[in-house]
Amino acid sequence: MNTRDTSPAPLSDDLQRQARVWLRLLDSGDVTEVDAQAFRRWLDASADHKLAFNEVKHRWATLRTASGMYVERHPNAMPAPAAVPATPRPALRQRSAGRRAFIGGALTVGAAAAVAGFYPDVLRRVMPDSLGADERTAVGEQRTLTLASQTVVTLNTQTSIRQGIQNGRTVSVTLLSGEAAVDLGGSAEPFTVSAGVGSARAQDGRFEVRYLDGKACVTCIDGTVQVSHPAGKRSLQAHQQVAYNDHVLSDVGNVNALAVAAWRRGELVFDQIRLVDVVAEINRYRSGRVVLVNEAARNQRVTGRFRIASLDAALAQLESTFDLNARSLPGGLLILS
């Protein structure tokens, strides 16, 4: 009697590699709404995609348990981690850092980096700051808002704001995440942009505020801008900039204001910027995700001017300049190795 083998066909090595890349990316602690949407598209592509994802998660959970038992039985087998100064950041970021440290010590570079059951948590924590936003832009989108007769605010890619209204007029905005440029025509009342624990206030001229990952940067293009922070106050003149986070306010520094505002002209301008930071900036404007896994190239410096509308050409140029290998995966994922 003939019997039919009903066991499922083995998953391809390529599909499992894709699953490992997604797991590593999602567990990095630097996940955007676009990343989550791209991952869902990849995951929903077929039943095999879901199976590959779950199998890799299961293997990692098993390895993690075994590694923990080994360390308990052999406490001197692994060196103690180097002391790291305490950083008063949110608990989520600290947990992510702990996972990365464990993964670095227990797995090879190409191994999966995910804890069992983290996938729903990743999607829950995507873009929490956009809640309550009045206006937001999508990836690659820019939008200009005329909030008063002489107040124009331009929102860059992936930007969320909430408006402050008094007597029917918008007198301020809270920048929840992203980048906003303010053009003032000398109105009777000053205009304020709040970001994190600080704020920037001006009555005329032009200035920009960038707020990402808990770090803010205020640049005065024209006129004068007053920056207030729990750590102090700063007065900015044209072509000056100040940065801050929840605890520290920097001194005033001089900058190339035209380069800072290049995004409004459809360009990204870099001057001796690390390649890993250039890739992160490109990810803000490009659908999908670019992941740089070439450790030797991360700190290479980039100087150049790239068109936002032609970022694939920019990536090809970076690939050639730094002798990288590019591999495209479903969901808009591009791996540079």
C-alpha cells in the first residue's frame, strides 16, 4: 500500500536567513512605523514566512535557555560585562541594550537576535509619540502648513506635531517627532516650538527644530531664536545651533545653515558624517529599510550631496565607494554587507 508523505517541505535557507535578518532588526530597539509595516508585509507574504519566523524565534528561545543554564552552572565561563555608566533613559531602551549585549556575547554575528514573544511588543511600541498629533507626514512626504497670515511651518518626512491654539489662532506647536521648519514674517506675537523638555521661541526670521530619539537640535537660519531648557537658556543668531536632551543643554555653535536646511530643497548634505549615521538618515526618507551590517565600514566618513528623490542612486554610490555588497529582500529591506 502506498503512503503519502504529508510532512511539510523544509523551509529554504534563504527564507530562514530573511527571518533572522528581520528578527535582528526588530530587536535592535530602533524600530519605526515603516519598519513594522514592512515586516508585516513580509510576514503575510505566505504561510512559510510565518513558519520561518516562528522557527527562528523558537530556536533562539531554546538557545537562550540553554545559555542561561550553562552560565548558572559555570559562572566563570564568560567574562563579566564592562561597567556602563547609568543613563537615565526610559526602561525600554535599557532593556533593548541588555538584549544586544547578551546577543553579542552568546551568538555569532549572523545569528538571530530575538526573544520569544517579542514580535507583538515591537508593534505595540512603534511610534508612541505620534499619539495625539494634529498633523503628521509619511515616509518621504513633506507638507507646508500656513498656521497664521505670517507663520508658515514646513514638516519634513515622518514628522508629527500638535498645535497650540489660543483665541482661535495657532501660537505654538509641539514637535512630537521629526523635523519642522518655521518661517515668520515679523508677526506681533512670538511663535514657539516645543520639543521634549525644551522649546524654541522667535518673533521673526526662520528656524528649524529636529527631535528624534529624545534628542533635539535647534538651528537659527535668520533672525534670533530663544531656546529654553531646564538646564538654562540660549540665544541663537543666524547660522547658530544648539542641541539638548532631557538633561543636558549644549553651548551655542556655528553651523552651515544651508546644509541644515537642504531637505527643504530636496537634498541631503553630509560633511564628514559616519556612514552608519548617513544610512540612518536615508532610512527616514526611503520606504523599506537599509541595514548596514559591515562593521568595518560603519565609521567611514561621508561627504556628499544626494537628491532625496534619487536615494537608490545615492545608495548605489555608497555601495561603490565603500566596496559594499547590497542584497535586496522582501518588504523593502536592503542589506549592505
